[in-house]
Amino acid sequence: MNRFVKKVLVLFTAVLLSACSSITPDAYQTEKPALALDQYFNGTLDAWGMFQDRSGKVIKRFTVVMRCTWVGDTGTLDEDFTYSDGTKEKRIWTINKLGGGRYVGTAADVLGKAQGVASGNALNWKYVLKLPVDGKVVEVNFDDWMFQMDDKVMLNRAHMSKFGFTLGEVTLSFTKRP
């Protein structure tokens, strides 16, 4: 094999490998405002969101009212969802602040524990959610990113996958009530 072909193969392999790498929260360490979950998720928040399938088609829209409280390093996020088809759902998160920008969270429909890392204005959660689909429960991997925009607004984008295949994305906008 000549040198040119070898160089092209090496370059192609490097591009493929870089496409597999993922961003870490540290990439946002200098971004402001600095996210403190126990401050932002304290009080009542309203959220608007949508689920898009892998083609980008909006499948569901929803609103959320969140009532959030903290006692020491433990927070409770009580979420009431209302979907565009009229169905309702409740999720209650218990969040524990571990220090060093690390958090762990649990909820009844989360398998095991959600692992979170915050840096700068960003938080990345990774967890498995037990989703009801057509009378069955499907375990779906979430790679969930939150970005605090200012003292009132946070944007959230979550990538959903199963067996490494993309199922869709969830997009949310949170607004903190005064």
C-alpha cells in the first residue's frame, strides 16, 4: 500500500474516532452563570417540552410544573407533567449533592441512580428511565444536558437511546417563577 493511501486511512480512522468522542461538562467550566442545582431548582418552575423521534418528527408535547425544595444537600423535585393528548404523569426526583460538582438522583421510574456532573453553566445527567410504551415498560438510556441561561431560564436537551441506537430527543425550556 502506498504512503498516500496509508495517510488517507489514518486520517479517516482519526475522523471516525473523534466522531465517537463525547463532550464532558468540563468543556463549560468557564460559562456563566455558574449552575448551582440547589439554587436554581428551588421554588416553583414551569417547563415546556417536546419529544422528537429519530427522524425529528415531534411525537409529544408537554408542560411541567416543578415544585422544588432543598434541605441541606438533598433536594426534592416534584414534577407534574401534562401531555398534549391530555394524559398526566408525576415524577419525584430525590437529588443528593455529593460535592465537586457531582450529583446523584433517584426517582421511581429511574433504574438505579442517575449520575450527574455540573461544571460552569452545564449539568450532564446519565440514567436509565423505565418508559411505558404500548402497555410494556422499556428501559431507555438518557444522556441529559441542562444549560442555565440566566437566573430564570434553563434549556434542557436529552438524547434517548437503546442498545446504542438513537430513539429520539427530548427538548425542554424551564422558567423559574419569581
